Amino acid sequence: MERQGHPGDQGRLPAGRHGGGRHAAPPRARRHRRGLRQTLRRRHRREARRALRARQQRGRRAPDVGDGDEFAAAVAAVCAALGNLGDPNAPDLILVTVGDDANEEAAFEALLRDGVTRLGLKGRVLVATTSSRASSAALAAGVKSVALVASNDGARPSRPSKSARLSSTALKWLAARIVLSRGWPTLLLDPRTALIRDPSRYFSRDSDVEVASDGWDDVTAYGYDNVVDDPEMDWSRFCHGGRVLTSDPGFALLMPTEESAKLAGLVFGRVVAEAARVSPERLRSDLSDAAEGAADADFEHLAFNEALFLPSHGAYVSPGVTRRTLNYMCFANSKHVFRFLRKDRRFKDRAEHAPVAVRLSYHPNEPNRLDDVYAYYLKGKSGALSG
């Protein structure tokens, strides 16, 4: 039976193998689109295979930095220490890294005595150290999870090398990367910190990184609108931007996310590469271990904050972490405490306010300041902060 004609059928292709709508493409166009899709699929498969091979090559390749016997020993030591963790059900792991500097070792002993032991945190602490003194102190205090990594037996290489010695700063970020990959929320805690209360109850846990600020008030800690004026631009002369003080890598909670792990890996790689770059200069200048540690800490501060703040640009890919700045009154730095808090009419009263933690970020070489903080907030010695 023939189909009755209809005015609306004019211009339509007949129903059949080439489709029934008026937008159905002719066979040549359909073949072209099908070939294009197949080409794109092949290209994507090639790119995926190429990326997989690159990842495998990165895993097999032995780069000049970060893959020597020293680093392999560090990985093994940290993994073994994780197996000895006293409290596997803890809400987070506290990673404390200690170098060979005498001031740092003294501060660590104060942290163990007046912070970790007093607050009952021994089962949640992992100590990664290049110092046998710090390792012995941790074990004597009852901390079971200790990774002691020898740094070339404390000896300097006789001539410049492309590979760097494993510094305590590099060990810190290597250990952080390992712990995060095991699924642990990780509090990076510099030994030059006074713990007044258990910090775990005061985190929001809504961001990849929660970090203490180097600021001392709302403007410096949380940022402000910074306006740049260019009169030559007439009506568009004002450009708005933000300014904020840097964050402190000595007190930061990293949640076990892919972004946090990328940040830890990025900072580790930059710290090791920088150490390899400046190693010949340090050999020629014969810097002390304390001076080398200070230089490493300065570069760590730079690398950490660039990883937090810089956007992806050019060949650089940002880790993409979300960041929360901790309250500078509760997680205070030593400038805020000694410069402002102790002089404030209201908040200098211990009954009115006591920080959760105080970081000696502005007084790193003055371990006696830790004793002053503990004496003031724990022992009630009213003039301790005035020394």
C-alpha cells in the first residue's frame, strides 16, 4: 500500500538505511564523522598509553635526587615505624621531624616532656629524625614509632655530588607523603612548638590543609583587599587584589587526599633538588649544621607557600589543595604571644584565654622561650613571658 503524500513530506529523505528525518546526513558525511570518532579514540588510547609508560618510567628511573640508598633506607624506616604506632585508631597522626641541631633537639625534649607525655599523645606520634639523641629521647619517653635515618653518618661528602644528603626537612616531607598514602590525617608538628592542649579537637577537617599563620591579627593572618593605583589608566586606575602573610609549614594538618599527597611530594622534590643545587656552595663555604638547617627551613617555607598559593601556569601544575587558616589566637606564633598577647589587658589573663599551641616561628633558636610559655600557661608563673 502506497503511503499517502503530505505537504510536510516535501524535502525529506525517504525512510530507510540512511535515516528518516530531514536532518539525516548523507552516507559520505556519516562515514566522515565515524572515521573522525575512531581517530579521536585511537589518539586518546595512544595518549593514555604514553602517559602510563611515562608514569612507569618515572617509577623505574633513578633520578639524581630522591632515589639513592639513603632515601630507600628512609622509606623503609618510616614504613617500619608506622607499623609500631601505639594507637592505630587515633583521629590523626602527629609527625615530628628532628634534625641534628642542638637547639632543635632541646626543643624536642621539651615537647616530649611538657606536651606529648602530659597530654597522653605518645601513641599517636611518629618521630622521624636524623639525630640519635632525639631517637633515644623519644624511646625513653615511651614513643614507640620512631624512624631513625642516618644522614651519611653525619659526615660531609669530600667533593660535590649531584645527589644531596637527606636533610631533616626532606625527611619530613618524604615521611608525610608516605603517611598520607596510608590514609592517615597527618599533623606536621615542628619540635619548636609548645602544646598546651590536644590540638586534634580543634580542627574543622573541611579542607585539604589546615595551617597556622605567620600573622598576628585579622589583617595579616586572613588577608585584606590590596588596591594598586595607576593614574595613567584613568577610570580603570584601581586594581584590586589580596595580600596575606605566609602560612607556617611547622604546624599544618594534611588530610589524606590526593591533593595533599601531591603537595607533600612537590615540596619534597623541591627541597631535595634545592639541596643538591646548593651542595657544592655549602662545601666551599663550610657552613655549620645549624646554618644549613636554617637555610633548609627558609626554602621549605618558600616551597610550601608557593605550593599553597600559586595557581597552575605554564608548565607548572598546582597541587590544587583547599586551605583553611587556623585561628591565630588559638594556634599562635611566638610574635603574637610575646609581642601582643602578653600585653593585652584582657587576653594576657590565663583564665580568659590560653592558646592550643604556640609555635616559635619567630624565635627558632631560643628554646628557653618554650619553657617560658609552659611556665606561664601551665605553672601559673605570671612574669614568665616578660623575660
